[in-house]
Amino acid sequence: MVIRPRADIDALPRYAAGGNAGGTIRLADNEVPDGPLPSVAKAIAEAAAQANRYPEIGVTALTGRLARKLGLPGERVAVGCGSVSLCQQLVQAMCQAGDEVLFAWRSFEAYPIVTRIGGAKAVRVPLGPAHTHDLIAMAAAITPRTRLVFVCNPNNPTGTAVRREELSRFLAEVPPHVLVVLDEAYREFVTDPAVPDGLDFARIHDNVAVLRTFSKAYGLAGLRVGYMAGPAPVVDAVCKVRIPFSVNSLAQAAAQAALDAEDELIVRCAAITAERERTRAGLLASGYEVPDAQANFLWLPLGDRTTKFTEHMLANEISVRAFPGDGVRVTVGGRQENDALLEAARTFH
Ligand SMILES: *Cc1c(COP(=O)(O)O)cnc(C)c1O
């Protein structure tokens, strides 16, 4: 007898990070180009000096801080080891074998993986023609087995966002026992006022949770910390399935220091969204189709030319994220990085 893992886990695709090749301009993983602010780096160094101690297990200080910022009771906020970990905890907390998790496709590639790990069944609803969520089709795809719906807003990897009215109509149709998770990892880059703040919905619906992260706008992808605002019973269950101490002490300290420096970080986001618009305009001028983007990346629906484009970029020492057969996601970097991308894109035939 050969040792064998669970058959469904054996068959699971590996979570593929963007694949930033060494020495290239890194536009594959939706990171921000700037390192931590000095005040944040100092907090990390101070926490590192205490690394012989376990982190605070309940993440109490950071949770309380976030709750005050969001204007919610502490029992409605959970912190996780990155929001991708919270996605997995949500499936574990909500689903039993055979339950369904509904999401758009293409969307965040962690959704099918965490669904399978949790023993649930993934139901994918194709994006609409403009690369946006088809919320009407998603509402129609809810069955008595549906327990959880992920709505990634703005959507990774297409950058498109659903507007207030359509989300409102969708939420009105979802049965109250189905949890809708608004994954807002890129919320800080949204510039269209018609794109709602999911927290407004979480405040009035008992079946809505919002995911946010320190990985993107707050520039702490390497430390792994994200949070959820949701219904108290869901928060409670999500905390129960969290791996003990998985939100490490450097992450807890850095997140608090980043909240102290929030104003400065939001200024950085404005620079990135300005670069996003400039880069998009450049790509449109070169003849590319580029959907309106509300995050820190752009989507190029290149279909069969995806792999060829990605190789061309790599030949120009630029790493981008390929979804073969479908398209390419390019992160908005610093000005010179985006210029390099635009130049390379102009010479792709
Ligand atoms: C990057 C991202 C996350 C957050 O990841 P972390 O685990 O917090 O680093 C969550 N959702 C989506 C859609 C993302 O793109």
C-alpha cells in the first residue's frame, strides 16, 4: 500500500502566485511598488525583537482598533492570516460536504481551492460580456444547497466592479440563510463613486460579510494580515477555525502602525490610481482592449495570444500574470515600470 492523501486534495490545483521572475519588473502579483513607511518598518523591527514570545492569540488590540475604525462592535470583526485565509475559514465555518459555494468565473483563483479544501462544491457563474459579474445569473444559480457566495469587488483579475444598485438588487434576492461575502481586497483603489462600500451593506444585512486586507493598499503582503467584518455568529465561527497564532506578532504590530499612517498610505493609493488611468490610456492608444479598472491592475483579454504576450513581456524583463487562453493581468507599478510596460506592449505584434 502506498501512502495516499485525500483523493480530492490530490487532484487540487496548486495555488499559483503570479510568478515574478527574478530580476524582472514585478507586475504579476498586485503588490504596491513602495516598501513600508519608516514608522511601519520601525514597528516591525520592535516586534521582531520580541519574536521569542507567542503573538496575542485573540488579536485583540488590532481587532478592537479595526472595530472602532469601522464603527462596529468587536464581535463583528475577525482578523486572519491574510484575507485568503479568511476565505478558507469561511468555507470551513459555513459548509458541510455537498454544500455549494457560488462565485463568478473568472474571479479570484483561491475561491475554487478553498471550496474544495472545505469539502464543498464550487458553482461558477461566467462573467458577463463586459468582464463584470453577472449578478442576475448568480441570483438564479442559488439553490437550496448554496451556503456561501463570493462577490469579488473589484474583481480579480478583471478589475471591473459592480455598482450600488445592481448589488442592492442582488442582495434583496439572496435568501437570508445564504452568506454573501464581498471581497474588497482592492477597495482603497476604487475611484468610481457608484461602486459601493460593502460595509454599508454589512451594516444593514444580517447575511453580508466584507473582506479587506493589509496586503494591497497598506503594502504588507509579505506579513499576511487581513480582516473581515460580518455577522457576529459568522465571525465567532471563523475565529474558531483559525489556526492558533497564525496572525503573527510582526503582522499585528505592522497593521496597527499602518493604520496610524493611513493618511499617508491613501495618498500613495491616489498616485497608483492616477498611474492606472495613464497606463490604461496608453494601452488603449496601442489598440488593446482594457476594461475600466477599479483596482491596482489592468486586464487584457488577449485570449489565445495570452501566452505569446506574456513571453514577449518576459523578453522585455517584465513579469505579468497570465491566465492562458483567457487574458493577462498587469499590476500598476511605479511610473517608470509602467512606462516600460507601455513600451513593450507597443512592440507586441
Ligand atoms: C490579494 C487578494 C486577497 C488578499 O490576499 P491576502 O491573503 O490578504 O494577501 C483577497 N482577495 C482577492 C480577490 C485578492 O486579489
